[in-house]
Amino acid sequence: MAVLANRRGDTAAEWARARDRRRNRRRRIPLLPALLFTIVVTQIPFVLTIWYSLQSYNLYHPLTRHFAGLHNYTLLFTDAIFRTALVNTVILTLVPVLLSLLLGLGIALLLDRKVFGRGVLRTLIISPFLVMPAAAALVWKFTLLDTEFGMLNYVLSLFGVHHTDWINNYSKGTIITVLTWQWTPFMVLILLAGLQSQPADVLEAARVDGAGGWQIFRRMTLPHLRQYMELGIVLGAIYLVQAFDAIFMITSGGPGQQTTNAPYYLYEVAFRSFDIGRASAMGVVVVVITIVVATFALRTISGLFSDEGMEGRL
Amino acid sequence: MSAPTLMRTPRAAGTGTRTARSRMRLGSLRSAALGLLTWVVVLLFFFPVLWMALTGFKQESDAATTPPHFIFRPTLTQYSSALSKAGPFLTHSVIITLVATLVVLALALPAAYALSVAPVRKWRDVLFFFISTKMLPVAGAIIPIYVIARELHLLDTLIVLIILYASLNLPIAVWMLRSFLLEVPMGILEAARVDGASFLRQLRSVIMPLITPGMAATALICFIFAWNEFFLAVNLTTSNAATVPVYLVSFQTGEGQFWAHLCAGATLACLPVLIAGWLAQDQLVRGLTMGAVK
């Protein structure tokens, strides 16, 4: 009897497991097309990038292609321009992210009040983010920052400031300004959503208890906004690390290598010199660095995406 | 003795209300000042966009001047000539973004379903796999993509950008659609499943009508990113499939002096996304944060 019961229990458990497996297999079907597509288009090229990075391979001299081991990597680590490009990437990512976060916080706080024409204001403030980056670059390069006819120098001349060649003398500053201008609206949107998700009754209670505006901001608003700021920083950094459009259009990485970041340098090596091997090695290094940053980023994001809404669905 | 007290009491009361009133006036003054500051700051941010669109209405003789001409006789010459020059680029961009967005929705909706409504066992890992591909820089993949496209004679074809833009937007769409699906009351889906509706039927007659606004918002976000994409377009296309951003490259140096024409072209390039973004305003945050912020 005991043996029988046990066996029956076993088969029941096995059945349940088999049913689970079948169910899981069935449930996997709708996922497969998207998953396969993503793996083929994003993962396979990366594996090939690693493969190419181990070869001496120039598209202009395909016949000399041969296995080169880590040669491309040794070239890379002795390449002063690559080091400059990495430093520039950090600067041209961090500074615009932090500046746009600060500006975005200020503007979000202003917009979170009762202000005349709030809908219009919101529509206007998101516009810089929607403008095609290549178009924004042109508008800044010519109509705003041009030495002779640019709007900035005109406005400054009213205050007696002499004409300045902004793009050549302050190339990093130029790129940072344009990127900050484009990304501030993004931060405004996220932080404004954060501000508006603050429970009004709690704020009201604090006010009744005699808390001042600054106290409420520091003790309640800022901690509440923290996860929104983190999200803004992470997402902003993901995109800005790849900044290319503004650099390509405004400075072409110059003067010298002052605004050459990793994506732009890779572009030069790959599509100006057609050095596939070296450019691939660069791609691999950039990806490795990104993975380190992304691991941290994913942890931040995963805190935000709790299992909310998933109860009872498994 | 009583008289002065009497005299003083109303005065004291008077000063009391006066300070309250002046405090209130100060408050509303502060509020007005902050309102003004808000407008100034926002208009400052908007100015480059406005200036771009305005300069497009100028004659070239009004465009690059010192001092800048704020008042001028508007003309449509630049816009119409930019439109005819940008014509093929606009066509390519429209086809590529539309098809890519349709592909994304077709792939992402079932995937989002399998990650929310009827989740596979490792839904969390899959979800993070998708998002991690978004974090991989294009730099890590562009070279093989270029070499393969060259081998297959796909360089400068619409199909290359369609595939790449679909893969670029797929993670965003999966996450975003999933966040919409999670908002559908489970009872409705449960009822459809108990009724024995097949997956495709559930999708078509239950889920899609319920999340139409979510799908529209997702489509708009995908459209915005695909339309503005520059790096891949510049490196993989030259003429037969060149998109609007590639059209703008022609202004980078040579035509730079013709500011009115440049601005008209730039405005035309931006207009579709500006309109899409303004329309999708309420869903924009959600799209940009992949559903994390609503």
C-alpha cells in the first residue's frame, strides 16, 4: 500500500512536472520570434566583432587578411588617441548628464507649480529633445554659435563682449552645451513625473505641521525624487555615451582630438581608414567598459521594476 | 487710561492684518515672479527651435546678418525648395520608419504577452536580456554589420535599416507594451482563456482593443527613435536608401552659408517627430523610461 501510494504520488508529481514543462513550452512560443530576432541582430554581430578584432584586416587590402592574435589590442593600448577618446567619452557623457539633471530639476520644480499656460510650457520644453540631433547640431553650429553672424555673439556684443570663435576655442563646451540642451527636457519629463507622483496629502500634512518649503524639499521631495534621478542618469548615460551626431556635424572630433569620443574615433578608424581589425578591437573594449557600467545601471533599474502587477500570473 | 488702550487696540489689529495682507501680497508677488522665470527659462530653451523654423521663412539676404533680422518679409521659397531636395530622403525615411515600427509591434506584442499575461518561467531573465541589448553600444556591432551588409550587397538598401531599427526599438517596445499589458485587469484575460480562445484570437479580439492607446504610444516612440537615428544611417547608406539625417549632412560644410535653406531643411526634418512627440506628450515619459515611469 505504502509503496503503491508512494508510486502514485510520484506519478502525480511527474505529471504535474510534465504539465508544467508543456505549459512553459507553449508559453514560450509567442516569445521566440522576438528573442531569435534580437539574438541574431545584436548578439551574432558582437561575436563577429570579437573574431575580427583578432585579425589584421583592412577592407582596402582584403588579400592581406590574417590572424593576428592580440596585436590589435596592443596597438590600441599604446594608442594615445584612443586613450584621449576614452577620457573624452567620460567627460562628454558625465558633464551633460549631470548638467541636464540639475537644469531639469530646476525646470521641473518650476513647472510643478500652478503657473499660467502650463500645457503650453510643457509642449515647448520637450521640443529640444524631439528635434533631430543632426538638425540641432546644424542650428547651433551656424545660426547660434557662428563667430560672425551667430545669435550668441550678437547678444554678447550688446554687452560689449568681443566676438568669440566658440566652436574652435571651446569645442568641448560647445558639444556639452548642445547635448545638455537636448537632454534637459528628458530629465524634466522624468523628474516632473516624479514630483507629481508625490502624495499631496503627505505634503499638506507636513506643511500643516509647520515644515518650511526648503525643509519639505530636502527631507521629502528629494528622497522621493532619488529613484527618478537615478533612472534619468542611467538612461541619459546610455544614450550620451554613444553621442555621435553632434560631434560629427559640429566639430568632426576636433580641433585636434579635443572632441573625439570613442564612437567617433571608431568611426574614423573603421570608415575612413577601413581598418576593420583595429576598429573591432576598439568596439570590444568599448563594450567591455559599457558592461561594467551597465551592470551597475541594471541594478538601479531593476529596483524600479519590482514585480508589481505580476502576482498570480505564474 | 482706557482711551489710549482703545485707541491702540484697533491700530494693533490694523497692523496685524496689514502684515498678513502684505505677506500675502509678497506671496503672490513671489508666485508671479516664479511664473515669469518659468516662462523666460522655457522660452530660452525653445528659442533655437523657434529660430530654426523662423529662419526657414527668410530670404537668404535676411538669414546671415549682423544684427540678426527679427522682422522680415516671410517667404516659402526655402521650404518648397528644401522639400523638393529632401523628397527622396523623406520617402526613404517614411518607408523605413513605418515598416520597422510595424515589425517591432508584430514581434513585441506576443513577446510582451509571454512576459506578462502568461509568463514563461524565466521571464525576468528574458526581460533583462532585452534591456541589456539596448545598453550595448552600436560600436560593438557596426563593423560586422557593415561587412555582412557589404557581402550580401545590402549596403545602401532600405532593408538593412529596417532590420536594424527594428532591433534597436524592440527592447523598448517589449518593455513598454508589457507595462501596458500589466494594467489590463487579469479577469478579462482569464475569461478569454477559459473560453478556450486561441492565443492569436485572444491577442486580436481581447488584448489589442484594450491596449490600442498603449500600442499607439509605443509606435510613436519607435517612430521618434528610428526617424532621428544618425550613426547607422550615415555609415550604411549613401543615396538609394539615405534617410533624412543623411540629407542634413550635406549642409555640414558646403551649403553652410545658405542659412535660410539650411534651416528650412532642418525644420522639415524635425517636423514629423515634433508633431508625433507633441501628440504623444502624455505617454512620452513612459516610452522614454520603457514603462518604468507612468
